[in-house]
Amino acid sequence: MSPPSERLQTKPVITCLKTFLISYSLIFWFTGVILLAVGVWGKVNLEFDLLLSSDKGTNAPYVLIGTGAIIIIFGLFGCFATCRGSPWMLKLYAMFLILVFLAEIVAGISGFIFRHEIKAVLKDGYKRAESTYTGKDTEDLDRIQRTLQCCGEKNYTSWEKTEYFKNNGIPKSCCNVTAGVNCTSDELMDPKRAALVVYQRGCFALMTTTMEANLGIIAGISFGIAFFQLIGIFLACCLSRYITNNQYEMV
């Protein structure tokens, strides 16, 4: 057993480490909330409703949601382990942080890998939605075209290949409202006249550009949070060692 003087000198160090580790655990818990929110946001916004008609899907949002939920649980466990001053709990917490570090590195890399997968899924879903468009029950394409101010997959001529165009022409959601035009049915039925009153940009290029930019942000967040775990691993290991070596007990 260490002399009383050494134990008295060690107590402030342990108290300081515990303060830092509790603060870290609370921040760690908050990053879990952020990851969970980003995952839910990615599921809702990155996978447009029209993708539901596709046979493919992406697991990237689910990875973030699952990781965020687990981090929230173990963030609370880290606070409990620190308050208890239990060496084995602190070691378990450090081991979990190592696993989270590795998982988030994989998630960050997946953010770049999945962008190609999502692009293929998005293209397949968009083509299918465009070919089955009715103008009555389908609202996803109209919402996308109005929001992004675009028309068709590549451009407005993409609509010429659809059954809807043969009977109704280009959808009214393609009308270039920013130019102050008033599309008529006759204009939308004639591709040459429609070129003067509809948006010229294709929707697919705009959607994938936005998608890749958002995935880059998600990957950056994942890498940043991953390296943040190294601080917690260091603090948990140091505190566990100090408590074990000096036989520190909570009063």
C-alpha cells in the first residue's frame, strides 16, 4: 500500500482525471445524439420517396443511426463508471471507445464508397418514377422539379420517351416560373415550343451533386468524431491505472 502522503498527492490527480472523463463522456454522449440525428436526416432526406420504388437501397443512414444509439448508451455508462471509480468498468469503457473508433473510421470510409451506390440507386429510381409518372398520384417528381428548378432526368427532352408526354406533354412542374412564363398545354405538348418556357437543367445531375456534397459532410463528421475517441481512451486508461495502483476508494 502506498504511503498516506503519496495517496494524498494522488487524490487531486484522480479527481482531475475524473472531472475530465465525465466532461468527455457527456460530450461523447452528445456526439451520439448528433450521429443519430444525422442518420435519421440522411434516411429521410437523402433517400427521396421515389427511391422506395427501387429494388435497391443503401445502408449508410442505418450505420449512423445504430452507431449513434450505441454511443448514447455507452456515453451514460462512461459517466457511471467514472463516478463509481471502478477500474474494470473504466477498462470496459476504454475497450468500447476503441471499437467505436474503428467503427466510425469504417463509417467515414463508407460515406465515400456508398456515394456511387446511392448514385446508381437514385438513377434507377428516377427513371422508374419518370416512366410511371401519371401527374395525379405521383408528386415526388413534381416536388423535385419545382424545388431544384430542373426538368427531366437529363433535361426536358427526357419526358418525350414517357407515356405521360404522349397524352399530356411535359409536366407543368417544369414551367420556368422564375422567368415569369405561363406554360400552356399546347406549348408543353410541343418540345420545340416547350424549350422556351421550361427549365433547361436536368434533375439527376443536380440531385447527385447535392447528394455527394452531403455525404462528404457526413464522412467528415464521422472522421472527426472517431479521432475524438482517442482522448476518451487515454483518460479512461489513465484513470483506471491510477485507481488500481493507488488502491483509491470512493468515500
